[in-house]
Amino acid sequence: MSQGVCILGSTGSIGCNTLDVISRNLDQYSVRVLTAHSNWQKLLEQCKNYQPEKVIIADQQSAELLTAELRKLNLSIQVESGRDAIINAARTPGVEIVVAAIVGAAGLLPTLTAVECGLKVLLANKEALVMSGELFMNAVKAHRAILLPVDSEHNAIFQSLPGADDNGLASLEGVHKILLTGSGGPFRQLPLNELSQVTPDQACAHPNWDMGRKISVDSATMMNKGLELIEACFLFGVPLEQIEIVVHPQSIVHSMVSYADGSVIAQMGNPDMRTPIAHTLAWPSRIEAGVEPLNFFEMSNLTFESPDFERFPGLKLAAQAMQVGGTAPCTLNAANEVAVEAFLAGKIRFTDIAPVIRKTMEHVEVREAQNLQTIIEVDQLSREFALSVVEQRGQ
Ligand code: NDP
Ligand code: MG
């Protein structure tokens, strides 16, 4: 019997990679629901290739265009539109696995629905967890959802930890430290005085990974590693001090766990998101991902270095947000989303991103992150303030 899959954000980089893995394992998985924001052309192509039961597209006009095209092709696929339909996507009968691959805070509610339905949730959308931390993890436990990390580092950590219960909650027995690796992005060695001049296209040209534009900019500022630090604390229930960031420019080791007895276990592989996607889809089994195994005889030197906190101020801001706790990570994430969007739109410089976040964190009051309402309010307030900082900088 094949398992029904819903992909939240199917038209993105993670979404397309997930469909590629599914296409190699059609005996085990069937595509039930696909969602997108506005890219109806890509969704149409996916409808032709995978014949889902339902597609949901947030933008109303795109939904109309898609419906018309599907009719011409005589494809009887249900089309829904609007934000609420995306939030409820996981409730579609027959959905057993939900891939959370919407980018940013927009993914929070749709992902939480999947958790509340007690489904198997494959989490790529790290921003959702960073925003809602404990609340998210409590919901996972309360609804007995199975939460599995798609983010390559967290997937590597998950694979290197001693084991996990049936719900994917990993054991920490004998663990000394978690070593979170990161490539350092495209500007690791750029002279510091040139950083302010880099363009969005340069920032999005990651040396090892092909990803969506938002996470590509996050990788260039290393805020991605900052968000991942917070993600790891919540996912694995470890304090900040037990996680160390290790810069590894080749992206072959995807993260490591060091143990009390001196052992270090690493997960390695070519930098291809189909590996962690296939791992989580099939867990605790293994399936074909279409990824070439490593060729150790052709591999260049693997190097490791400590992160440069002066070059990447976002790293410290993220650690600080986690230390403060409450809604501080939510504010960090919201301000980062606003700043990255402004940078991509040419409104601020690359080096303005961290100051926008810092100013927002200084301004927005930290609250207890007890309920969803508070988190949504703080997200909104932080966005408004960050936007006002962007406007001042852009003048
Ligand atoms: P992309 O930008 O490539 O794709 C984003 C997806 O989300 C698209 O399907 C997009 O639809 C949809 N979307 C965007 N905004 C909204 C919205 N407001 N409402 C509903 N849907 C929306 O992102 P990635 O695939 O790169 O990343 C997705 C998530 O996975 C991010 O959280 C990222 O941090 C994480 N991740 C990504 C990795 C990667 O290799 N790409 C690696 C590890 C984590 P549309 O196409 O119509 O705009
Ligand atoms: Mg990652």
C-alpha cells in the first residue's frame, strides 16, 4: 500500500526535490496534495506528472488560470485557493505524510495543522520551529506526530544520535556535543570591505547547494546557521552550550555528534537534499534517492575551521535570541525575513541585514511564547518595526 503525501510548497526547491524522490519510489508513495503560493505554471507541470487529487494555490487569480488549463487537459484535479485552504491542506483524507517546505513564517500554521493531525511531518521549514519552539514541540508530543528533520544538518545529527523513539524524538544518551557544520557560504573569504557591495545574485550563488533565494541569502549571511542553531536546540532538546558550529566549506560532512567516550559520528554524502528527503520519507527504512554515493578517491581535502563572528554578526544575534528565550527567536526570524526581502528587492545593502535585525530585537519587547496568538502578534509587530528600519536605511 502506498502512503499519501502532501507537499506544502511543492513548487520550491525542496518541493521539487521531494517529487523527484517520490518519482523513484512510486510503489511506496502517492502524491495527494500539492500547494504553492502563485507559481501556477510549475504546479500545472506537477499536475501533469504526478496527478495529485488536489492542488491548493494561495493566490486566487493563479488558481483560476490553473483551473482553466487543467480543464483544457481534461485532468480532474480539485483546485482550491486561499490561505485557509493551505492551512487545512494536511486535513485532506488519505494524507499520511506532510512535507513542510513552505519558506518562512507563512509555513507555521499549515505545518502546525499537520502536527495536530498526528501525521508524519518532514520538516524543512525551519522558520516555523524557530518562531514557535517549545509550543511546536509540545504539539508534536501532545498529538503524537512523527517529526523528522529534512534540514541536512539536523538530518545528519538525527542519523548520528544514538536512536529515536517511534515519534522521531531522539535519545541523547552519552552525547557530549552536537557539531553543527556549515559551509560559510559564498562570502567566507571575500575581503570585508567588499561585503557591502555584493548583489542579490552573488549572494544567491551558493558554492555547494542549489536552493531558494531566501535561504541562499541566509546562507550568505550565515543567519541560516543561526536559525539552525535554534532549530537544533528545540528539535533535540539540547542547551545552546552543547552545540558547536564548525565551518566546513566542502559540505561533505553534514554534521556530527561527539560522545562522552571520545567517539565522533558524522553523516556524510554529496550535497544533495534528496538524501535527507529520502531518509525522512522512508524512516526507519531506506529508499533510492537518485544521489551518487561519495567517491573517496576523487574527493578533495575536507577542511574545518571556526566561524568568523565579526564577518557574520547574525550568528551572535541568533545565539542571543535563543539565550533570551520567549518570543526573542520569533522576533529574530521576522526581522530577518523582512531584511532579506528588502535586500533581494535592492532596498538595503547586504551589510544592512544584521543591523535591521539587531535594532528590531532591541526594540520589540520579549514575551513568554506561551500561545500561538502571542507568537503571531510578536511576528507582526517585529515585521512592522523591521520594515520601518528598512525604510530609514533605504533613504
Ligand atoms: P523556495 O523559495 O524554493 O520555495 C518556497 C515554496 O513555498 C514555494 O512552493 C512557494 O510557492 C511557497 N510559498 C512561498 N510563500 C508562500 C506563502 N506565503 N504561502 C504559501 N506558500 C508559499 O524555498 P526552498 O524550497 O529553498 O525552502 C523551503 C524551506 O525549506 C525553507 O524554510 C528553507 O529554509 C528550508 N530548507 C531549504 C533547503 C534547500 O536546499 N532549498 C535546505 C534546508 C532547508 P511559489 O513557488 O508559488 O512561490
Ligand atoms: Mg541546513
